[in-house]
Amino acid sequence: MAGIEEIRAERLKKLSLLKEAGIAPYPNKIPREHSLEEIRANFVDLEKEKKDISIAGRVMAIRGQGAIQFVVLKDGSAQFQAVLKKDTLGDDAMKLFGEVVDLGDFISVTGELFITQRGEESLLVKSWVMGAKSLLPLPEKWHGLQDPEEKFRKRYLDIMFDDELRELFVKKSKFWNAIRSFMLAEGFLEVETPVIETTTGGADAKPFATHHNALDMDVYLRISCGELWQKRLMVAGFEKVFEIGRIFRNEGMSPEHAQDYTQLEFYWAYANHEDGMELVERMYKHVAEVAFGTLEFTIGAYTVDLGKKWERYDYAETIKKFTEVDIAIASIEEIESALKRLKVEYDKKGWNRVRAIDTLWKYCRKKLGGPGFLVNIPVAMSPLAKLSKDGKTVEQFQPIIAGSEVGKGYSELNDPIDQAERFQAQQDMRDAGDDEAQMFDHDFVEALEHGMPPTCGFGVSERFFAFLANRPIREAQLFPLMRRK
């Protein structure tokens, strides 16, 4: 079998033949009156008109030779067969087609619709033009790309041959459009907040750092979708705002974690965490129905029905149930002993009691299929949420589906003194080596001192979509980050 370079050299010769024949190999437009999907849907009516029509697409198959050839075109909407006959097309046009057209080329064909003797809807070609000459061959059509890394690097080829993958990204578009339309219907205003920040906030994550040349200062790519900015808008007097945007986290890769991804965050004045849970449950059901057409999903080893009653999972009680550890009184040494007994591996960089408890929780969450909400999280675990009446936990909620959190919300902390103290505790952890702890944002505390109304905030990322699609998050991204070759 010829190598890639040999095939490319042969196709370059065909490119020269096209130019010699006075045919532009890469014209700026080609005849196309209908998509192939439209042709299939309206074939009977269009055929009755007995008029010439033009269609276009990529050549996916060529069979036959000599006086008749059958060509399968694909345009992204559907496939359709074009039939070339020498006595209809003419000797010169037929000959040139055979000399220069390869699988992968884009062409336009014009002619009449008809049904072949085998009963296949087709177009009898009277003329053709080149749309774009391909210089590299397509993957073997029955198998497409096989190497997993190559599938990510050449996603355009993978999608071309994998209709299920193509449909995945159609669903993903519906997913985000459903969220946007839901939020707008609920009276939320869509806003845009900075992606480049001098102080990161709104999450526990390691940021990407860079340098701003014009201002000669170090800056960060945001790790949340404008949480502290959107809460400033609550101070400003907006009642309901949301943003759907890209966020960036310089942390580990896993089936559930990516370094840059899309997230929704909303902030709702005069509402609390209970209001948020009611809204989020309705939103999740709406999005699932719109994007997937169902509320029932198989996600890994879990079967999840979003239509059933959503549970409430108490943080401390759940940990005690599955690990026998009472986090209210357990020392870090006792937690480490439990982790060893449970055979849980963990990274001790930046290790502290908060990280130890969080590691215990991550072991426990895999036992919960959901749907439900994690509630009553200890105050040390959440520096931006409002204290509960018990003074030990916060008014936070996290949707739990298929053993993982897919979103986080809370009654926002609007006490500037309490917020400053929690920021300081986070900064102390950061100074001690925990590079995922939050920075002290003095400007945000100043904004709170002007007064922010009671507010519910919530965020969910595209990981929720990946879960519903039962795919690792990288597979649910069009172009995931890859190491350079």
C-alpha cells in the first residue's frame, strides 16, 4: 500500500491537471441549492419537478468505472448518491472526473433526481465542479481512526466517520442552549466578567499564571466563572445574573477533570440555598429532557433517574456511615489511619485537616448514586458560604449524581467581617503550601462592606454533560488539550 507522502505526491499531480484544465481546485463558492438531508426529506416532490438541481459534499465512495460511476456524497447532514453516465455527462467531463477526483474531495454536481433500477434515490449528473481538492487520504472508511490519541489529535477525522460522536456534540450544543434558555426564562440577565484576574477566587484550584506586558504585572486565568465579580453585581443592585464561560485550572487530568472547560454560574438576590436546590433540580431535569430526551441514564456502574425524589445527604453523617469516622472530633492522625484502613491513596503536598476530611468524603461519594443534594458541609470546607444556624456548617448544596458532585451552590456569605476571616484562613493555608487554597481578595471584601443582599449562587460545569453522556470529560470535548508530539 502506498505511503502517505506517495499518495500526497500523486494528488498534487491531479491538482496540476485541474489547473491545466482551467478548473479552480479551491473556488470560493460552488453550486448548492439543497443540503443532502433536504434532498432526502423532499425527494418525491423535488423529483416530480423534473428540474436540474445542484448538491455538494465530500466524496466518501466511488464505485464502477468506464461508462458509469456511482459516487456517495456526504455534507454533514446526510449522504446521497450521485450517478455519472458517460452518455449524459460527456466524454471529456467523465474522463477528467476519473483522472482527478479522489475520496475526500469536495465536489458539486448538478442534474436530475431519479431512482435507480435497484430502487435507490439518486441524482443523474449532467455537470460537476471541484469544491476542494484533498491532498491527504481519509482513514479506512469502515474503521476510521483506531488509535485513541490520534482520535483526539485529528478530531475532525474522527467525527467525520463516527456519527455517534458527531451527535454527541449536537447534544452538547443543545445542553448549553437549554441552560441558557432556562436561565433567561427564569428572569436571569446574562453577563460577562473578566477571564484575566489579578486575584483568583471562587474555587479551590491552582490557577494558570502569566504576565501582562502592558501593565507589567503577573495575572491569572480565572478558576471560576466570575463568582466574585457576579457577587459585586449583587452589591450593584442586579437581582439575577448568570454567565456561561470558559474557566481554567492548572491541576491533574482524570476522566472527570480537564484544564479548561465551560461552566455556568448564577447569582440570585433575595434567595437562599433552599431556593437554589429547587431551581437547580428543575434546571437539571429540563436540560436532560432537551439534550437527551430522557431523565433515565446509565452512568458507569450507576443507573440514575433524575425524575425520582432527590435525596439529601448529610456530609458528616455520610462520612460516618461509610468510614466510621466522626469528623467533628477526629484528629488528622485518626483520619489518616482511616484512609490507610480504607486503602485510599492521597497526595500529602499541602496536607492539612481540611484536605484530609475532603479525601474521606471523596471516598464516600462513590457510594452514592443519586440523584440528591449533599448538605451540611463543615464551615472549614467552604470559605464563601453562609453559616448555618448551628454555627458549624454552611448553607451549601451540591448535586450528587453517579458517585460524584456535579455542581455546587450555597447561600452566599455576605458578612464582610466573616468573609475576611475566612479569606485569611485560606491565605494561611496557601502560605503553608496548599496551592489550591484561595487568595485573600481585599477588593471583594471592600465591596461586601457596602452591603450585599442575601444571595444564592450556583455553578455547574460541562462535566455534568459528560456524566449524562456517560463519557470521560475529554471525550466530551471537541478539542481536548494534548501534549505536543
